[in-house]
Amino acid sequence: MLAVKLFGSGTACYYDRPMDGFPNHQSYLVLCYLLLNRQHKQNRERLASVFWGNYSTNVSRKYLRNALWKLRSVFQSVGAELEDYLQINDDSVAFQYSSPYRLDVESFETLLANSRNLQGREINPDQALQLKQAVDLYDGDLLEGVDEEWVLYERERLSLMHLNALSKLMMYHTSHQSFTNGLEYGERILAFDNTRENVHREMMLLYWLSGEPQMALVQYHHCEQILSEQIGVEPAEETKNLYQQMLHHHFEPSKEIFIQKNSYESPTNLSSGTVTEYAIQEIHHLQHVIEETNAELHRLEELLKQAKTNCE
């Protein structure tokens, strides 16, 4: 069986025989590209341009032929046949599924599929287990150390899927009052992106609900320092207000109230007064969302500026 791991630095082997140097040779990167785009045949000319676009068509196609030849040699050295995994003809190259293989990225995406359109509070225990299995596969960003443009795009896509899965697990455990597990997933999110203010705020709530109010205050100061140092902004008013309530011991939510806070369902069969109160609460909530969205846009703008500066 061909087993390829693309998360982290990447490895590839055929049964127990490793493919030496993976993925740091151009021929291996061609294989990685085909695996990541395994649903579609790749036109040879376009595939060649992805890797050797600075050359003429004839030269880039020649380099592609050489890369496929080297890939065939590597497969033969570990006792495999390249044609078992790649369908190669004059016009196209494609990954084929006829021979047994294992690809961590494919397993990751499959495990996430059943809860793709669900919020964390909506998933069942089986779906939560699948999400856990998926995030455990993600032990590093896609092909770390490889800076090809096509890798950067896929890396960002998979990273967002990973963070979304962690967020769902955080909400799932919160809704089941498993606050310690919720905090663990919050820490894992911040390990990948510590500027996510909403996660800091959720963790403040989780610490408070789990009986650790001092840690909730520590989390706020941690958030405040990160936002100031990394993107030059203050926490949103919602976060500041939460901190002040906790600091002065005016924050006394029940666990049930916190669970409902994550719900997007509208109330039904309520009195006109209750509906009015609900509408006012929703307006305030939307104002908070707009405020935080603006802060997030500012954060992204600062990150783009930093990226441009690094490129220059």
C-alpha cells in the first residue's frame, strides 16, 4: 500500500519502504500536486506550467517528463509501479484509485464531511468522535517548508477547515458542560492562531463556568497583550465588558444561559414583550458581531501588510 502523509513535513512509503527525500524533490512535489487534485485529470501543459511556468511550453513539458521518469524510478526502487497510481498519457496525468493507498488529507476531509453544515452544539457523539479523529490527523500545516504557490493555497484551505473543526469541538464540549475539554480545544485553536479574540472570550467564559474566575481574568490580559503586540488593536467592547463584569464579580451566568448563547434559533410562541426584549438583545448581539468583524478585518489588513513587508 502507498501511504502518503502531507500534514507536517510529509512522508511517503510503499508498505514499509520509505521514499527517501520526500517531499523535497520536484518529482515528489508533482506527486503531491496530483494527490491534492486527485478528483481531476491534469492537462500536461497546464501541469508543467504550474512547476516550470517561467520556461517555454516545450521546455516545461520536458521538465515534466523528466520528473515523471524520476518518480517512476523511485517507485520501482521500493517495489511499486508508478502506473498503478498514476494514469499517464500524451495529454494528461491523473491519480488513479485502482491500487490501495492511504492519504492523510483525504482521511481528514472525509472525517469532516458528516458535520460540514452543522454547528458544534448540533453534532452528535459519533460526529464529535469523527471531528476528534480528523483534528488528530492534523499534526502540522500542509507540507511545512514548501513555499510553492499552489501549496500555500491548499495549506490555507486545510488550516481553516482544521480551525473550524476545533471550534466545533470546543462548542460541542461546552454545550455538554465538559468545560475542561472545551478549554483544551480552545488552547489548540490559539496554538495555531492566537489572535482569535472570540476564542479568548469563550475561554474566559469556560474558566468562569468551571470555577476558575482568576484564570478567566488572566485569559483576558493574555488576549489584550496579544492583540496589542501583534496587530495593534484593543479587545472589542464585548470582551472588555465581560472582563469588567468578571473583575467586579457581577457576572453570574448559569450554565444553561451560556449554552443558549451559542444558539442561533429564534424564539417562537412568545408574548409581544418577550419578543421585543429578544429583538433588543439580538440588535445588541449584531452590534457586537459588527464590531468584532471590523476588528477582524483590521487584523487581517495588518497581517497582509506584514506579509508584503516580508516579501519586499
